[in-house]
Amino acid sequence: MTAASRSERPIAAFMTPSPPTIDCGCSIAEAREVIAAEGVRHLPVLDRGALVGVASACDLDRLQLGKPNVEPEVLAVAEAMKPQPFIVDPAMPVSRVIARMVDEGLNVAVVVDQAHVVGVFNSRDALRLLSELLDDETSNPLN
Amino acid sequence: MTETPFTVGASQTLATAQQIFARHRIRHLPVLSGNQLVGLLSSRDLGFLDGVTGLAGVMKVAEVMTPEPYTVEPRAALDAVAREMSRRKIGSAVVVDHGRVVGVFTTVDALRVLSGLLAEEAEA
């Protein structure tokens, strides 16, 4: 594959597929369990199956620190999540997704296909792609 | 990396850190105890203070910072740094030159490099 074609490849080729999701009515304690069990950084948040936000471990901690007297079993994910996430189609070129993330200071894109969350592309995926690109440059300096 | 001549003390208050973030429009602050790097504080770590009065003047940086941050030398290979950050699932590396903090490399920097590389390749 040429490097030029890689920038036009769809985000689906680089995303983390089939991410775990959580319902907005779940508690942040439940969300923490999912994040720990699945080893992920971001959880797409659903309301009756529709994507309404993204919650990270930082978002959960931030809400908890701001409400130290409230049990995590009582605090809802909906309170912690960031609403209106960056949603992209699986066919969107990776270069366009990353350009938007840079321009708008975003650290995660949720990949949605026909109203279903099919993946996430976050900074970890970006770091992996960056190391691959730089490896290729080192291996094929004339490309 | 993003060069940062600014640091904050582990025993300083979050209010002090907030002032440094705001005054210098930066997002990460290496945390020192004496001359020793002991942590990293992100402006996002302080989001929980929104709407809470009084807490920032009481809580210390050490209570909120990420301890023992990943450190690299300025000449470290970028691909190796990116791979290690991905493996460790972390969003930043503190750049240290002969024991002195000189910058922070974050996922924002990585995305910027990546965007540039992909744009260059598309034009090639």
C-alpha cells in the first residue's frame, strides 16, 4: 500500500472496533467497572440505543471529586459524560478525521454506522498509527 | 513537544495551578518536589472544581496530579515514544534534559504530527 493511499483509507481501518458502551442511566460505579474490565479509555453513552455522549475515566473521576459526599453508585453516567460527541462515518478518510480532531481539540471520534456505534478512534489509536507511519518512514526513507 | 518553562510545586494549591494554566494558556504542568519531577497535572484534572467554591484554595496539587509521569529525553525517537505511550495507555510524556524539565509531548502534539504526515503523504 502506498503512503498516499493510507491517508485516504477509511477510519474504520484504524479504529478500535466494537467498543463497549453504557446506558446513560447507569451509575459511574458501573461505568468504572466496564472501563476496568474492558481496558478502554472512553465509553460511548447511549440513551435507548442512541449515542448521546462519551464518558472517560477522567470524566467519572472529575464528577466524583466535585461531589465527594455522594456515593458513585448514585451518580449517573449522564452527569459525567461529555454530550455531543464527534461522530464520524466508517468510510470517512482517516486524514479528515484527524484534521478535525486537531482543529477542534478533540481526543475521541465515535464511529457510527446506521445509528449503531461500531468503533472509536482515540488518541491511543492515533499514537499507534503515528508509530507505524514513522516506522515505515525509517524502513522506506525514499517513499 | 510543547515547550514549557513552567512547573508547579506538589505542595502548592490547585488555585495556584489554575492561575498558571490561565495566565500562560497551557494545558499541562510538570509537578516538582524540590528539584525532583514527581508528577504531571493537566488542566483537565481540575475540571471538577467548576462550580465548587473554596476547594481550589485548600486542595494541594499532589492530591490530584498523576504521579511518576513517563519521561523521555529530547532526542528520543518519536516512533518509540508514541508506541510506548500507546502501550501504557497514557496521554503525555514529560521531556527532561539533563534533569531539567523542558517540555511535554502530548496526544495533541501527536495528532498534529500525524495530521501533517498524512497531509504530506497525500500530496506526494
